[in-house]
Amino acid sequence: MRLPAELAEWVYCGCWHTSAPAIAALRAWRDSHPEAITARNNPALYAEYEALANQVTTPGDVLRAAALRALSPA
């Protein structure tokens, strides 16, 4: 699916705007945990990271939701 450039920019900017606090928190979390964290080697820290990451809205999230809405039966 092709989007007009202006709409794609709006989606990108909207995602950044709504996700900025979570992105800042993720960056701070990463700065305080520079070592590799995985679900296997530190489940608690990995859960913290996942909770923060799940607060970020990506353009892909928005576009998938739009496609599902457009393709679903009325």
C-alpha cells in the first residue's frame, strides 16, 4: 500500500509525539543497563525493558491497525 508522503509524515510525527516519553525512558533505562539483557539471563530486567518498549507506538503499529480496520467487514 502506498501512502501519500504527507500522510506518512503525519503518521511518523504522531508516533514520535505520543511515544517521546517512553522513548526517553527506554534511553535512560539502556544507559543504566549497558550490558546485554535477555529474558534468559535476567528475566526481571527484561520485563522492565519490555514494559517500556510496549509503550512505544511505531508507524508499523498504526499502519497495521489501519489496514485491519479497512479490510474488516462492516
